[in-house]
Amino acid sequence: MWPPFRWLSELFLSSRPSRLTTILDLLVPFKHRQTILYYDDAFPGLFAATGLSLIGYWVTSMAIAKTKDVFFARGFKGRDLLKNKPEPIPESLGLPTAAVYMALLFLFTPFRYFSSRLQGVVKTGDDWEGRMDGRGGFPHHELASFLSAQLSFLSAIVLGFLDDVFDIRWRYKLPIPIISSIPLLMVYYAGGGGTSVVVPGWPGFLRQWIGSSILELGPLYYLYMSLLSTFCTNSINILAGINGVEVGQALVISISLCINDLLYLDSRAGMAGSRSSKELLRRHLLSLYLLLPLTGVCMALLSWNRYPARVFVGDTFCYFAGMVFSTVGILGHFSKTVLLFFVPQIFNFVLSCPQLFGLVPNPRHRVPRFHAESKCLYPSIQYFGSGNAAEDEKLPNTSLKALRPASMLSTIVLKLLSAVRLVQLDYYDEPKRRIKSTTNLTILNAILVFRGVRHLPSAKAGQTPFTGPHITEYGLWVHTMIIQIAGSCLAFAIRYWVASVVFP
Amino acid sequence: MWPPFRWLSELFLSSRPSRLTTILDLLVPFKHRQTILYYDDAFPGLFAATGLSLIGYWVTSMAIAKTKDVFFARGFKGRDLLKNKPEPIPESLGLPTAAVYMALLFLFTPFRYFSSRLQGVVKTGDDWEGRMDGRGGFPHHELASFLSAQLSFLSAIVLGFLDDVFDIRWRYKLPIPIISSIPLLMVYYAGGGGTSVVVPGWPGFLRQWIGSSILELGPLYYLYMSLLSTFCTNSINILAGINGVEVGQALVISISLCINDLLYLDSRAGMAGSRSSKELLRRHLLSLYLLLPLTGVCMALLSWNRYPARVFVGDTFCYFAGMVFSTVGILGHFSKTVLLFFVPQIFNFVLSCPQLFGLVPNPRHRVPRFHAESKCLYPSIQYFGSGNAAEDEKLPNTSLKALRPASMLSTIVLKLLSAVRLVQLDYYDEPKRRIKSTTNLTILNAILVFRGVRHLPSAKAGQTPFTGPHITEYGLWVHTMIIQIAGSCLAFAIRYWVASVVFP
């Protein structure tokens, strides 16, 4: 082994006596040294991943500082619509972030897999055989998992950046994550991944009806995993629009998944566990190898993208972060748990459905509007037609040409949403039959409506165009983060408390 | 298994009785059927790879036709300097080519690895174990190799496209392929890859001097492989400048490597060979899985990029194609053979060294010049200073500011090159001491000089600025392709004839 590699791998991983012991002698009080060596032995590579995530924070900050002007000069820039300043700021800075992340994973590889301990034995004549056919302790399957994860991340980065450059159409964008999830599914298959789900034991008739406590989904399960990639990559992308919200949600999900992994790090399993408990440990370790560096680079990106944003993240970041989460779920065999942490994104997606599927007109931008004097946000609205073209022309410019009146179905859906204070409706007529306008169906507008901010469409120039509490962009970001964190708490409750009730 | 998947995998791969037999019944005369089934059994996945390369040709042509206007509209365009037409044409069309190639590899994965035969046995209780730990015949290591190859290709594509968008500086560009080769080297290591070279047996003193017939290079061998990636990605990029030359050389190398792989396809090894002969077969099959689709997509790209070019390929293609070759060499354990097929590129690199390392002034473009009236090419030249600034200002515009006179070393090197007719020199004085100009040091200019085309720096406006044979851009392309093909023939001769003499 090449000396610097050996030195570095011993530093983080090695069998004793090693440099790690030397470093511990210098830095750590005697009584803790054995503990650290014990955990290093039980969880190989975890110290290296932690170290790399700290380095990742620092390198990402530096990379963004160095590249933002280049991006700006090449036309990757946009105006921040929710500020008084007219100057554009650099865009697509998710790309250097993702590049640093990929470099970290590449550099991590030898720390995990290029270690004398993993060969199982000292070099002997059958060393070649040992590495080749799975004997001698080389984790070929785990290496394949790790590589397939990197492959799917890189595909997502390419797709995201191409979307930033070319604005790819939806019909081309949707199938790409499905194709790029094939290697991942192949590795899942090679790892003997299960394709069955446990049928809830409560209510009791479900199991009776299905006739078994386990439902074998077979190829449908692969389809589900493949769609999970598409969902995760796009759901972060549509919950966007205010400073720091894309990175913030990714960071909360990433930290939540890390905590979930930590719950499985049972050192006894690593040292002397059964085959299946070792396998469980290994999967959650793999998940941590991928998520810890992500947490590091996201923190750095957030420090640039948080209110007031100095850079925008671009589609690159949303696709990339979403792909990391779905990949971790698939390879870690806990894809359903991952979905639990996406509750706010799922809520936002479901709320958006009437607009995505054409029940309500869908403009290009649905972010809340900015009131320059008070620097506060209020919900953006979308008009319906009145059925009278001449009257429609008097409506404020809505960027959409032909306005249709609200259909029966739209009216019912919107009235239901209005009843739970997720949208604010205005009417053409007094008995409130024909809807004139609705706030746009996103979680950001819904938060404002729920807090009581009311858009006043009839406000004259000079008047404040909204009533209710004054919520700034930063305030709305805090609201969103609180919802995301609450969603994570809910997810933990469902996963570890409700699940034990429903799946006895 | 999901029915369409099963159907497709049976179509190309399966154990009999299968759809393949049905198709053969319909299409192939009886006496050939058993032969096809036999080869299908001996070389799993080869039929699928061949089919996908045909599909690749068709899809790439279509993808280029559909995306070229989008590239053009987004500013990816350039003028063809060697034509009379002033209109720019779209650039960076290597990107859709590479994207189609990656999609083909992704789609190929299940054909090779998702087959009932590879599980070794019919599904039983220990099926999970079978796939998981290398027993039951699942080729985990080969899957890891395949994934690491795709990972390095995708890294090269990202790097190439970023270079097209941002014009990355050399000092950042060079280390990136080294970092992105880490997963590849890891897999090479996991596959028990050798790090020793055989010392030539002739001349005899070499082995005596080293003291062994095998030289263990250890980590230096990894360094060599990592630099191979950098060399291959950049060497195709610097042999560029005329229509079709980047794709043409890649196509010749790709076909040559395919032929080299075919020499190892011994069906007896696949059916009942020893462990090591099966391993050799498997490596060359893997190489074919990667090279056959490349050949397909390159042919399609060439049909768009050949003289007169309708699109340019961009750095993306050069990086991507170079990475495929180096990866195939590393994973197939024949990296030294790959280098043999790069003889023209190595020659071009060595010839360029005086300009790359500052002995001769290095302008941004070194392509031959175009004579609009005759539509022919003649060598481009580079001036040296005369030592007199006032006199230097009378020289034609050379895009470089301060011109230094030729140093002693430059003069010696250039005179040597001139003696073998690779450059054309002009002098300030009669005894031919102070060099006034030299043709640029690229293989394209060298071909023109060697064929006797002479640049006339003193030609007045209206006069033909060169003498000698009339070689058009297409003619120069043919010359380059002949050299590349001759290089491949030489490589085969060295590999299979000289090698047997030198390594007895």
C-alpha cells in the first residue's frame, strides 16, 4: 500500500497499533481512548465520514466564494423578486456544492475499502482470491452499492444542471430519473432486497381480506422505488421560492435521517452480531457515509443562500439532494421511512395538484408577493374568468391568456381548502357562487393564509395590499423550517410508536 | 421477475426454452440456430450489447437532430474557421451523444445481470443468500466494475460539459480525472488487480540488471493508471481542429479495441474453461459491453460532424471518449495495450511539447489555415522575435504580445524536426541562424508539411499563400484517419508479434 494512503487509512480506520492510537495518546485523556478505538472497530469508516463532512463544510464555502462570479459572468444569475434591490445575484451554485460532495465521496472510498483490515487477513498467497470472490472479507456488494449511489447522484447532478442551462420540458425530465435508477435497483436486486410489505395488523380485517400478513409486491415494488427517485428529486424542486427554503428543508431531512441511522448503530452488532444484524448495521453505516457529507455541504450552502441570499441554488441542488435521499432509502432498505420525512413535501405536492392538473390556472411563478415598503410577504393570487371576456380584461395582468371560469369541481375543492384556511377566496357575486380568485396552492402561500395574512385585490396604488400579521421573508422561512422539523418529529413518532401498534 | 423484463432478458440471454428460440425459429435457418444459442450461452449479454449499439446509432442521430437547435439557441455555437460560410453551427453536441450512451448502459444493466441464469439456481429458500454473498453465481465484482466504469464516464461528461460552459483553467482541469479515477482503482484493487510488469527478456541485460523477470511497481502502478485517465481524456482533445477528426480517431480506436477483445472470445473458455480463462473472457466481454455501444453512437455523431460539419462535438465528447478507453483498459487489465492504440495521439503530444512547455510561443489556435479561393489548407505558422521590437511590429498579427527570439534549445529542436520534414522553418538571415517562423507543432500541420505544402509568409494580398499539393480539409481528415488506422495495425503487430519476441 502506498505510504500516504496507508497512513491516512490507518489514521481513521486501522487495526492497532496505528497512528490513530498515537493521535489519541496526544489528544484524548487516557480513560476515553479505548472507547474511541472500540467504536472505530465497530463502525469502520464512520470517523472518516465525520471528518470529511467537516472538511466538506469548509471546502464548499470556499468553492462557492471562488466560483460565484464565474457563474454570474456566464449568465447564471437572477433577480431576487422578494427584495428591493434590483441587482441580480449568481444562480446554480448548487453545482459546486454537489461537485464538492462527489469529490468527498470519491476521496472517502479508499478510507472505507482500501484498508488492511478489510482484507480480513494479512497478505498471503491467496490474497488475490480473497479479494476477488468475496472471501477474505472484501465487501464487494457494499462497494457496488456505494458506486451505484454515486452513479445516481451524478446523474441527478447532470440532469439538474442541464435543466438550469436548457430548461428541459417536463415530459423529458420525468422519465430520466427512472432510467437512472436502474443501476440502483439492480444493486438492490443483487443484494437480495425484499419486495414485500407487511400488512397492518390493525384494523384486523385487512389481513383477513388479503389472506396473509405479508403482501408480496414483486415488480411493483421496483416500480415504487423507481418512482420514489422521481418524486424526491421533484418534490424539493417545487417547494421553493424564498431564500434558503430548498437548502433548509434538505438539511432538516438529512439530519433527521442521520438521527434515524444513529438509532441502529449498535456496537455489539458490529463486533459479534448475527449475520442479519451485521447486515442491518452495514446498511445504516452506508447511509451515514452518504448523509454526513451531505449535511456538511448543505450547511455551507445554507450560509450563502439564507436570508438575505447572496447566491441561488438552482435546480442542480434540488435534484441532487432529492436523489441522495431516495438513494439512501433504497440502498438502506428503508424507503418507506424516507417518505415519512417528506411529509411537508407530500403535503405541498397534494396541495399543488389542482394547479398541476389544470383545475386551477397555473402561472409560472407561484411564490408569495413582496410589499416593498413593509418588506413583508402576502399570498399571491390567481384569477378565474368571469365568463365575460370584456370584464376579464380589467383584471390585473395574470400572465395567463384565456381565463376560464372556475368549474364545479374546482369550486368544491377550493371551498374545502378555504374551510381549513389553506386558501383565501374572493367572489364575483355576493351569494359567493362564482370564484373570482384564489391564492396559489403552495405550502408557502398556505402558511401565510393560515396565519391570517389576507391579500386585498381591490387595494389602490399606495395602499397596503394586504391585512393581517406582518411576516417577512425570513419569518416565512422560519415557519417553513418549523413545519419541516415538526414533520420529522411526527415521522419518528409514526415509525417507532404508531408502527409498533399497527404492526404488532 | 416482472414479465416485460423477463421477456426481454429471455429474448437476449435466457436459458432455453425461451423467446430467443422462438425468434430464431422464425428468422434463422435451422442449421444456424444451435450455433447462435451456443454463443449466447458462452458469451452472455453480447447479443444485447450488439443490439443496443445499433439502437444507439439510430437514437443518437435522432437526439442530435432534435437538440442541435436548442444548443444553438443557448449560445453553444461557433464559426467553422475552415469554411467560406460565415454562419455559426451548433457546438457541444457530444453531450446528447454521451447522454444516449449512458442511457444505453443503464438499460443494458438488467440484460446482463437480471437474468434467471445468473442466479445459478431456481429460486429457493437460500436465494437471498445466493445473491448476497457471491454464492449462487451472482457476479458482484463484475457489477461493481460495470458501475465504476459508468461512474467515471459520467464524471468525464460532467467535466467536459463544464469545460464547454465555463472554460475551466488547466490547473483545475488536470487533477479532476485523477480524483474521479479513484472508484475505478478501488474496483481494480478489489478485483485483485496485479501491479507488476514483465521485464523484457530482450535485451538480456535488463532482467539481469533488475534481478527478476517481474518488476513489482506497487502503488506506482496505481499512479500510472490514474495518469492514464488524464492522458486519454486530454490527448483526444488536443488532436482536434478539423471536421470529424475527434470522432474519427475515437471511432478507429474503439473498433480496434473491439477487434482486440474479439480475439479473446474463446467459447470453450466460457463453457468449460478454468477459473482464470473464464476471468479473462469475462474482462474482455465487459470491455465489449462498453465499446460496442460507443462505436454505435460515435458513428452517428460522425455522420453529423464529418466534412462539411453540421455540428461540432465540443470538449464533452473528447473527455468522454477518452475516459471510456482508459476505463476499459484499466478494468480489462490491458491498459498497456490501450496505450498502443494511442500512438498517433502520443506522437501528437510529444510533437506539441515544445509549444506546451514554452520553447516555442503557443497561440490559442494552432489549426492549419484556410485558403478561401482554392478551399485548401496550408500549415499555420508561429513567429519568433527578431530581437528588435520595431522590426517585430511589422510581423503579421500573431495574437501573442511580446515575441522572444528563438533560444538555442528551440533552434536545435526545430532544426531536428525540420530535418525529418515535420516543420517548415523560415529564417531572418541568410546563413540560417536566427529562426523567423515555424509551423505550429501539431500532427495536422506536420502532415501538410510532410506532404510538401509550404506556407509562403511573404505572399502579397491576392497571391496564393502556399505552394505544393492542394489538400482540402476532407483530404487532411483522410490522411489523419489513415495514420490512425496504420497506428492500430502497428499496435496489433507490437502486441501479438513483437511482444512474443521480447517477452519469451
